[in-house]
Amino acid sequence: MDKKTVIVVILGIAAVALSYYVYMNSDVRYILVDGRQELNSSKFADDFLQYNCTYIIMDIRGIEDPFRRNILQCGVDLAGSQGLVGMDMRIMGFDENGCVDESGNKTMRECLEAVSDECYIFYITKGQNKSTVYAGLLVIEEGDVYFPCMISYSVSQKST
């Protein structure tokens, strides 16, 4: 191979590696929100009650206390909410080492691929103490002051 071909091959490999790195370290929020319609907060209950399972995803990558502690506390409070009683619940934590779920340590990619659109997703991250509702997804932003997280709707309120 000539020098020009070697350079092109190296640049191609670098581009693929960079794309993979950007995808795996990109904003999880963007990946989860992509393709979902933003809903008015008054539509949360109608949307949420359509699901029989839920993911609680706590993203603490690169985040320091008190934000880190508040994100984790929000996840704990959500998991214990009356509104989630009777639902199949899966919990994930994202940190600098990848992802942890009920089966142990995984890569971010493995966890993101495991998230099913058939379940409602609660994504908790650092932000401005606000929530944004999307179809099948609630993004909860925790600030430096704890913003209580709980769901008071019950699966018994579902119409069958």
C-alpha cells in the first residue's frame, strides 16, 4: 500500500472509533428522547398509566454532590412510590465505569440496548429541579436542593 492509502485507512479507523466513542459517551438524555413527542405535563398520567413496567435510570456520570446524592435519592424515592406498586420495575445506574443494573456491571451500550419502549422510562439527571414529559419518558432534573420524586398514581387506576 502506498502512503496515501495508509493515511486514508488510518483516518477511516479513527473516524469509526470516534463515532463509537461519541455515541457511547453522548448525552443519554438525547438518546432516550430521540423520536419521542414532548407532552404537556397534564398528559403524564394518561401516558404513564398505559404501561405495565418501568425503568428508573439514574445518571450520575461526572456529577458531584449534592447533585449526585439527590439523583440517587430521587431514584430510591421513585422505586418506593405508591404509584409504581404492581409494576415490573428495572433500575439502572450510569456512572464513570459504565452501567449497573440488577444483573451487575455492564457497558453503557448494553444497558441502553436493554431499555424497552414497552416500559415507561424515568431518567434522572443533573439539572434545574424540573421535569419534562415525553411519550413514554419522564426526564427528571435534580438540582443542588433535593426535588422530591414520587408517583402517586396507582396501577389500580388503569382502565382494563
